Amino acid sequence: MTDMMAAPALLMGAIAVLAVGTFAFRFAGPALRSKITFPPRATRLLETASVVLLAALVVTSGLTEGGVFAGIARPAGVLVGGVLAWRKAPFAVVILAAAATAAVLRLLGVP
């Protein structure tokens, strides 16, 4: 019976630790921004790395599902969304157009 009582306490403790850790990370960024400086080359590399990571995320989630090619409909939707985002369309329009493109293609039988 004591194991049943310990589980909620353990869960609440884990949630508290994660909450404090999340707050500490979020607070550390603005708090340390003025105290830590990076060389210009490191700043450029970090900016480039963030773009590369975002592009990798788009490619893997836009082209694959379960480790295999997702078909034509999803990449077509991602392409439409990417073009609209590049043309500075409102975010809601980008999302709706990308989803509609994929949905219409799937409705037409395109995998």
C-alpha cells in the first residue's frame, strides 16, 4: 500500500524538478545575455547552425513518415507553405494553404 502512496509524491517531485529546471533555463538566457559575449565567428556559426537544424527538421518531417517516404501530398503541402512563407503571407494563410494542398491531393488519390 505504501507503493501506491509514493507514486503520486514521486510524480509531483519530478514535475517540480522539471518546472524549476525549465524556469532556470528560460531565466538564464536574458540574465546572462549581457555577461557572456561570443566571438563574431562563433555567432555566425550559431546562426547558421540554427538555420541548418530548422531545415533538417522541415525535410525530415515534410518528406518522411515512420522512416519511409511520405508520398507526394505532404511535400507538396510543405512546398506551398514554404513559398507562401517566403512571400510573407500571414501565418494562418500559410498553414491553411499547406494543409489544404495536402488534403486535396490526398482526396484526389495522390499518396
